[in-house]
Amino acid sequence: MSMTPDLPCSGSCAGGGVAPPPPGADADLPAGVSRREFVEASAKMLAAVALVSGCDTNVEEFLQKNFRELTPEELRQVVARLEKKYSEAAGKPVTVTTTPPLPNTLFGYGLDLSRCVGCRRCAYACARENNTSRSPQIQWIRVLELDKEKGVDLTHANAYYNPETVPQEDKFYMPVACHQCAKPPCVKVCPVKATWQEPDGIVVIDYNWCIGCRCCMAACPYGARRFNWGEPDLPAAEVNPHTHYLGNRPRMKGVVEKCTFCIQRVREGRYPACVEICPVGARKFGNLLDPESEIRVIMRQKRVFVLKEEIGTEPKFFYFYAT
């Protein structure tokens, strides 16, 4: 039985739920009106007030259920509304897919630290693919510069390096994004269940259900989540029109976002954008359930480790040394 409320909960709702009504509460309702009908009518009135006051919302979005609770017909209506909205804003057709997880698939990612040159092409390919804000600039991938003599010591990591050329002789580079943990602490702390882990291992967010409390950001040990403090600036000409509801569709002010392994690509049998763009082949991706996949071969044959293994989040993002 789902404990997710039918309406978005404010930050003051304890545990993200709705307190049960006291005994006899229905007696205070108008004759012939159920509690559900009364709540829906009240929500519509509140949404109308929000529209009149200039808030960027509408009745459909205000009343929309969590993605996982939508019926097929409700989902069809939601997708149609979003496609219309995004297409009008971009001045070109924008599709919003809801492709489900592939059967017998658990996605895993590998990154070869001996090859990465710190060029950041991955970060910018990710931004183009996933419709992130250009100003303020939001990037889901951070590339850290580290000293070779100190090894993987994040206390000395520099995410803002800017030499004339890379790689620098005495440095190595460590990209960090969402690690798609098998035990994601971000999911545990979300008070409204706006984020969860899909059967293929991808941790997703329903942006329409997110209340922007940022509890997930505080819980993430990898600093992988981003918050839209302002209305995202995404020029119409730069909009990627091929989107997924749980991935790269345009976001709004006041919600959290993050890497989804390019869910709109990988569920269609393609590589994530960062894997395709890497000029040195440092990034690997595949199905952890397939013993013959490249990612499984790497795990068997290379020196592999995960970041912050001691905290027990069990990431599906693996670092390795090919040489």
C-alpha cells in the first residue's frame, strides 16, 4: 500500500504524509460530499488562487499524482500536456517518453583513472544532452584534479582547475557524478518519496513531485545532486527535444536534479552521452547482470574500487586502473 499523499506536501508535513482525520470528521462536510471530493475541490481552488497571484503552476500540475501512481490514461494526459508545454517554449517538437526499465538489466558504469585527461568534454556533453541550465550553469558531472603523489585524497581535490592544457604532468583526474547506489541514502530521506530506485538500478526523480527541501542533497555523500535556485536558462535552440519524464525533460525552479545515466538513451540501447564523447575511451558502461558485458569483464580483470566504500552505499559507479 502506497504511503505517498495524493497532493504535494509542504515542508512542514512530518514524514511527508497527511495526518488522518479525527473520528466523525465527515460530519463537518457538506451533505453528499466525500472527503476526497472536498480535498480535490479545495486543491483546485488553491491552484486557481496561485494562478491569479502569478505563480508558475496550473491545476493539472497541482493535482498530479506521483509518477508511480499514475494510471496509463493519466500518464498519457500528463505526457501530452508536457509535450505541448515544452514544444511551445522551444519552438520545435519535443517528445517526453516513459520507456520502462529493460528486463534482466542492471546498469553499471566504469571509469578508467589511468586514461582520463581532465578535458571536461563529458561534462559539457552531459549538459547538452540533459537540458541543464546554462545560466546559472548547472553540471551533473564534476571533474576533480588530484595530485599523483597524494593519490585519491579528496581533501586536496580541485574542481576548478584551469590550466592552458591538460593533462598536467603531476596531476590525475577523477570525474564524479551520481553513483546510482544500491542503497541510496538520498531515497531514504526524501519526505515525499519524489526520488526512488528503478529496477535497472537508476535512481530517478519525479520533478513534479519534488518539493525542493534538499534533504536528498544533504544525504548524498558524493555531492551529486543539484538544486535549481532560479528559473533554469535553457535557450530554445539548445533544447534537446528527445526527453524522458524521469530524466532530461526541462526542469523548473525549486527542484533537485542529477545524473540518470542518460535514462532516455540507455533504455533504448544507447550509451550515455559522456561515454560517447570521451576522446580517450576512459568511460565504460554496460549490464552488470551480463557476465560477458564489458563492465563485468573490467570488474574481473582490472583493479577496481568504489568511492567511499566504507559508508556502505554500494555504488554502481566503479573506478579502475587499466594500466
